[in-house]
Amino acid sequence: METLISIRNLTFAYDRREIFKDFSFEFQAGQRTGLVGSNGSGKSTLLQLIMGLLKPSAGEIELFGKLCRSENDFREARLQIGFVFQDANDQLFCPTVGDDLAFGPLNMGKTMAEADAMVDETLELLNLSSFKERVTYGLSDGEKKLVAMGTALAMKPKALILDEPTTCLDEEACDRIAKVLMDCGLPYLVVAHDRDFLDRVVTNAIRLKDGQIVPEPLRAPNARTGNQAA
Amino acid sequence: MAESENTASAPFQENRGQEISPLSRVDARAKIICAVLWSLMVSWLSDIPGALVALAASTLMIALARWPRRNLINRLLTVNMFFLFMWLMLPFSFSSPGREVTRLGPLVVTREGLDLASLLTLKGNAIVLMVLALLGTSPMYILAAAGRKLKFPEKLVSLFLLTVRYYQVIFKEYQRLRKAMRARGFKLGLSRNCLRGVSNLVGSLLVRSFDRADRVHRAMVCRGYSGIIWVRAEFKYTKTDLVFVFSMMILFAIVGGSDWKP
């Protein structure tokens, strides 16, 4: 199995607060991994380190088999990872939904027409075909989140990384997002506090604790209902 | 397209009047150029009759733009607040060589002062009305794309697009903060405590906006941002644009001619 993300002996600190020390992590193709941990345990930090948005003070990050050190290395790798931010308002910055979805493909060097086709395809996939000319700020929170996922999917990435995709969303919106995730056919790494959602969409889970990874058991569907009753 | 929410008090909503006005069919590039030329020409006018003709022409255009009356009045009130201050100063500012009209106590009201204040007010309103009629009838992002076509600096275009987009978000954040303050019994006033509250509000809006800018930039970088915010907009000059440019030229000629001194 191909290793998509490999982190070796990484150290990272915010000022003096050390988040990771001698940290290692691997993510393989075909994995659908949930990442849990208490607030401030470093989940978002880890995701941003993977994307090269934060610089570690020591250690190596390898994406798709290529060691990434400089901004240039990461720039290339980023185009293959669809990153969905926690707040959709941060991700959607274009006037219309269509513009936002076209932004990534155009940055990849596609022509307007090619990008437009990719936009249509992605919207179809999300069942949002009528949304192309909608003004982004007029969407509901659930719609914004779906579109934000669309902006990542439109770039035809090899993997997805999602930071809290279900915060502040109602049940119906969560269901739609879960469905999109399960149908996308991509490996993904997802951070979520909502365990019901997480157990539904991932095949394994890990927990970040004191800067290290510990395995996290998934709750079986029937056990889950048992838990809720208790 | 106009799926805007109930953000009635936010100034940067998607422009009104679009598609119901004949002006919204005109190419945004032509409109930007004409708005700039118009502003330049009107600001050069030196006599009241010329300024009156310009104001009449602008009024005609705003009528053509079918701008909602209530909204228009609000906007004009804001602009004219500025001119009100001129009316408080200018009429009294030509005391020595001016022709005296009347006296208010120790202050002399001069003909020159009144003329200048009227001229500025007329010109200002003529420019504002025309800019609203022309630029207000195109969606903001089309204006940005048109600006890019007209070789405006890329940074300016990006700034404009991001302002339009995030004004809403920051405005909503402001409203949320204000509500949260009110829920804890905050009332706007001039007490020490109150001013501290307002300064905290402004401060936290600034900090939040700064943080958000950081997050937005990261999200953009993740999608390969390299300095250009693309907008899907195509521009083609049509017959409508020809008619528009021709009519504008006539307006320019009339206004310019009325102010002409050989």
C-alpha cells in the first residue's frame, strides 16, 4: 500500500508551548482515519503541519513519497490534498459558488473552460448543480460546508483532510456530508468531535494525547446505540 | 443570482437594480471608464449653470438605472452630510474681498461663498448619482473582473473582491458581538464603562479580522493561490454598449458645452 503522508521525528512548539516532540505518523492510501483528541491536543496543528502551513523545528514530512522541505515542495503536494477548513467562511472567499470551485483548478493551470467543466462535475457530484451562480455569503451553514468540500474535490485530489466538518451543523447537513465523504472514493483524514458522525465515516481512528498517537477503538453501530441508552 | 439574505443594513450587498435596468446590460468596462471620465469632467466644472446641467444628466441616468428610491435617498443623505459641513464654513469664508449678502452677528455671508458651496454641492451630487447609476447596476465581482481587464493593479482587484466578500462576514460578527453585549445589559452611552465596551468591541473585531485573514490566506494557499483571484466573467462589447457610449458622449458634450468659456 502506498504511503501518502509520512511524518518522522517531528518537533513543533508554539513559542514555548511544545505540541509535538519526536512525533511520527503515517497515513496510507485507502485509509479513512478519524483523528480525535481533547481541545488543544494539537489536531489542527498536525493538519497544518502536513499542509506545510506551519513549519516544524525538527523532523521530516514526506507527502506522496516526496520529502517536503521548502514552500515549493509543499506547493506541489498541496494540490493533491483537498483540505477542508473548520470554518467554511475561511475557505469560501469568492463572490459565487462557481468562482470558488474554479479557483483551485485555475491555480493548477487549467483553462477557464476546463475549470468550468470541473466545477460542473463537482457540483453534480454534490447534488448542488443549481448552486453555480449562487452568491456564497447567501448560503446556509450546511450548504457552505458542502461547497467548501466541493472546492477541495474540484481539484481532483488524491486524499482529503477535513478539520471538524460537522461543527455547528444540523443532523441533515451532517448526513449529507457523511454521504459525500463515503461516496468520494478517496482516502481521508478527518478530525471530529461528533463521535456518531466519526464512527459512521471512518474505518479506523487514532487519538492525539500528550503529543503522541494512541489507537482509538471504534464503536460498533449496535454498541453505539447501547451507549446512548446508558 | 440575487440570493442575498436579510442583511438590509449592510452596504455591500449585491447591487440592486441589476437586470431590471437597461444599464445593467452595458459592459462594465465601458461603465467604469465613463464613470471615471464623468467624475473628472464634472470636478473641473467652474460655473453653477454647468453643474446644474450635469446634475440633470446624472438624475436622468439614475432614473434609467431604476435605483430604489428609499435606498437612494439614504445614500444621498450620507453624502450630503459632508456638504452640510461645507455650508457651515464656506459662506463665511470670503469676508474681505467678497460681495456681502447679509450678516449674522460678526460673520459676513458673501456671494462668493454661497456660490462656491452651491457649486460643490451640485458637482458632488452629480458625480455620486452618475457613479451609482453606472457602477451600481453591475454586480461587484463583475466590476472587479472588468477592472482587471482594464489593467487595474492585481492587488487592488483582490482587495476589492475580498472586501466585498468579507464585509458581510465581519459585519455579522459585529452584530453577533453587539447582541452578546446587549444580552449582558450593555447600552450605548458616553460613560467610562461604555466607552471601554465599545473600544473592546472594535479591538476584538480587528483581532478577529486579522486572524480570519490569516486563515483565509492559508485556505487559499492550500488551493494553490499564487496572487490572482480568478473570477469567471466574460466580456464582449455589444450593440447596447455602442448605444451607451454614444449617449454618454452626447451627455459629455452637452455638459462640457454648457460650461465652455471661449
